[in-house]
Amino acid sequence: MENKRNIYLQTVSINDALGMIKQAVDPRNVLNVETVATQEAAFRVTAQPVWARYSSPTFHSAAMDGIAVKAKKTFQAREGTPVTLKKNLDYIEVNTGNPMPAEMDCVIMVEKIVQLDPETILIESPAFPWQNVRRVGEDIVATELLIPQNHQLSPYDVGALLSAGIWEVKVREQVKIHIIPTGDEVLDFTLKPQPNPGQVIESNSQVLSSLASMWRCEIHRTSPVPDNPQRLEAAVREALESPAHVIVIGAGSSAGSKDFTRQIMEVFGSVLVHGIKAMPGKPTVIGVAENKIIIGAPGYPVSSIICFEQIIRPIVYWLSRRHPPEPEIIEARLTRKVPSRLGMEEFLRVSVGRVNNVYVATPLPRGAGMITTMTRAQGITRISQDLEGLARNKTVKIELLKPEKEIDRVLVIVGSHDNTLDLLANELMGIENPIHLASTHLGSMGGITAASEASAHLAGMHLFDPESNDYNFPFLAKYAPGLKFKLINLAIRHQGLIVPPGNPKNIRDIHDLAEKNIVFINRQKGAGTRILLDHHLKNAGILPDSITGYDKEEFTHMAVAVNVLSGAADCGLGIMAAATALNLDFVPLARERYDLLIPDYSIDDPKVDILLSLVKSDHFKKKIKSMGGYETDLSGMEMKPGQGL
């Protein structure tokens, strides 16, 4: 097979792609019928109608505890002129569910009986025929239609089937999915490997497997197949000979010289679609062979998830004659402008919270390889293919990934990154009624903007003003003059230069950054750490252009530390805790105050009260100190202008 780059066929919309599958495959010829025990049939789909064998109940029975009587003997009963009934002659005692005695046609509740003596009772109100009696077939009548075909059986249906004497039921097969991960760089997670540079641990198959379990599918996975067309062809042949209905080839669907998915599909069948109008997810390939559906899923995790949920999920429900559950949808205000490509429907992951009684949605990083954006997202919004993006503050529809009630337990914090926020997030999830801390790292200035626009409950900030020798207050006065707020200290932290173990390039202070053989990694514009760096560079008379890597930006202290750990940079400015976490060395530069900005609209929020109580606790302060590079003398205290350190 010739190694050449693939050229995308004409991309199609998701709806058109699904329509092409439905035209190419007859679902009646895909799933077989099988017989299962009724008690094991919950959530399966009936292949034919089910008719009741027995009635339920099969006899007239008492619906209440009391006495069975013949109703006409009570017709004269009135308050003050009761009717007298004799045991075993005029009445018989019964309990709920007992068969009705012969000739008795109603039940009088025990509460309505006046016991005159052990053998005699008085009735002061008349009964009527069939009162408190469950008649034969009241619930189910033998021979009637109990369950129609193509009905997904609920746990309640199982009870009805057994009550009607149905011990087995014919159902459609569960959709079987066979997934084949591919790639020379892909390591089998079952071997618990340690990846080297250029290698990744295979996980997409397990995302699909977990999703498929929610869709009531069966899944089989092969070990990763290298980028070898003969090996991949053999793996696909094995899958085609298996009971699978849907075959998913993981990765290899794009346009690279080692992407063989389309070519392999053409060996066994035909390609219907190569490329869908979706971002992420564009490289999806769809084909058919031997009455099986073959999907080439993109290798990037988020792209693969879009393929799984927007293509495979509808196919599964269509094949099994079921309707997929609809997601909860809310409307939320978008906190940032989001550009998008015309002609592509984009699936944008967002963090969602209710702030000042309005839902707000903050876009998360958009990289197709960033699986953590799915773990952090509370929802997804779609950007139509005929739009060039969404404007800031636009109201958008959000498909929730979590129940709406959980969104009300989200505490939104925007601003500067600090490792104590991760610690705080974990502690908040450990309380009796857990709170989810959704943290977005836009820098201290981004936190001020979010608070000013009521887009966050809290903002993390550490902006130093050299003229006043104070933190945060001068910036709030300048950039948010009308904002009413409280400023609560989270911790005093140590900033400095993060360097590799042993500090091989002997970096001692800020002046060393201008050396030509030093590669620096910076923080993003608006970050307090970036402002601190610029302040020290100015004092040292160093021009930013003289620093190699000054224009290379990261959004968190841990990302800076990882750059140093991996050798992508010789050093970066960050907090001591980030260096300590990755066993890196640290050159101290400054102590600074990291505060939580609490706007007036959040001050009385119960979630904020819980967070502040936690920050003030000795238990939490001890955990902060244990990370290294922190002081907690001011933690939990309200800061005042001019207080400094």
C-alpha cells in the first residue's frame, strides 16, 4: 500500500453524515434477535410484541385489611342505627391480598368497624359492591398486549412481564463496538507504561468504552496497532469477522502520510464521509463494509469525543430503535469573545456557574488534545457553521454535562493561578455538601475584569504597585473604580526563578536572564507574575527583547515548571510551590500577597462563606504551609489599603 498523504473528500455536516449512514445501512439487517430471561431484560429493546399469559391479579382479592362482606347486607347502616354482623356468617376477616371469600363482594376497612364482642361487629355506614376489592385482571388481562415491539424495557416493565407469566422475552442484540487503537507512538495502558518523549498512553478506547456502557453497548478492544497498513488490515479483517456491528479505528483518520484508515476502509468496503464540518472532530471518516459501519475516529482526545458523541452515539441509538436522552439546556452569558471558522460547527467547552443570579459561561482552552478541558467543563455550546464566532456577553445555549442542580454548587473563580486553589478545590469537594471550585486562569487583570462584569464569584490576584508599595488596591482603584468589594488574603507566597535540579546554568538573579544561553519561559500578559517580572527588569535596566523566550507564554505556574522540567526552558518565573511539586530548584526573588477579591454581589453567597471559613481554619493553613513557599500569617484576614505585606 502506497504511503501518501490523504486528501480530504468534501466535508459534510454532522446531520448529512448521519443521513448517509442511514441510507447505506438497513438496521433491520444489522442487529439479530435473541431471547433473554425476563429478569435480565431491563433496558433491552423488544424485538416483537409481548402478550400477557396470565391476568393480574388472577383472583378477586382484598385491597385493604378488614372484613369481607356482601354489600347488600350493609345498605341499611346509618350513624346511630348501625347494622349488626356476625363473624363467619355475615363477615369474614381478611388481610390485604387475601382471596375474596365466596359470595362476598366488598371489603370494609378495619378502621370502619365497631367491635361489639369477639363475634359481633357494628357497621354505621353502607358499603357498595367491589369496594376495596382488586378484581381479576384489574391490572393485566390475559392475552392483552403488554409491551409493543421496539420498546426499551424499564425495571417496572420487568415486574409487569413476570406478573403476566412471561419468563423469557425476545429482544434485539445490544450494539457491539469493536475499537482498534492505532499509532507507532501509542502505548497500551494495560501494560502500565512510562511514556518517553513522543509517546502517549492510549486512553481514547476507554473513554468510548465508558460512554458505550451508558448507551447499553458491548465493547471489545484490541491492543494498539502500529502504523503499518498490513497490520491494520489484519486487525480490521479480524473485527469484520467478529460479532461487532460498529468498528472504530482510533487515529489514522487525518491527512498524514501514516494515516491509513481511509485506505483500509476502501480495501474492505466504501468510504461515505471523509471529514465532517465540526471542530474538533473534522478528520472523522465513515465507511461501510460487510453490513458493518466503520468509523475512523480522530486521535486527539477531544476530537475523538466529538466523534463518539455526535456520530457513534446517534448510530447506536438508531440501530437499537431507541431515542437518545436529551441534554439539559440552559442559557448563559458568555464571558469572552470567541472567534470561529466559517463553514465549521464548533463545539466549545465552557465552565458554567450561577453568578449574581445569572448563569455565566467561560470558554475553556480549545485544543483538540486537551482532555482535561472535558473534565473541567460543565457544558458545551455550539457555534453554528455560518458564524465567525460569538461576541462577549452574548447569551448562548449550553448543553449541560452535569445536572443543573450541580451547577448551582459551582463556585467560579477567575484570575491569577496559584497552587493553593487546587488545594482549596479538593477541600471544598470533601465537605458534607460538596462545592465545585471552577478556576479559570486569566491573570490578575483578567480577574478584575471578571469581577467588574459579574462573571465570577471571586478573583485571585497579586498585583504589586511599586509607587505605593501596596498590593491590589491601586489596580482596583484604577481599573474597577466603581466596584464594591472585600479583599481577603489567601496566603503570602514566594516568587522566584524556577530552574532545573542543581541549577546547571548557575542562575542567581534577574540579571542572568539576559545571558544569550538562557532560555526563559514567561507568563501571559495581565498575569501578576508577568507584571512582577517587568518591574524587576525595569529596576535592573534590562530590556525584555534581550531575554530569549520572553515572548513565550504559559498560563499557570505549573505549566512554567513543566517547561523547565522537560528542558523546553532553562528557567521561568513562578512560585516556590510549583518548583517543589516537580522537584526543581528555586532562586528566591520576592515575597508577595495573594488575595481573593470578593465583589459585593458575592459577599453574602453561602458558598463564599464556606470557602472563607475553610481559608481561616488551622487545618487548611497547615496544608498550605506543607506545600512549601507559603506563609499564612494573613490568611483569611480582610486586607486594607496601604497594608502591603
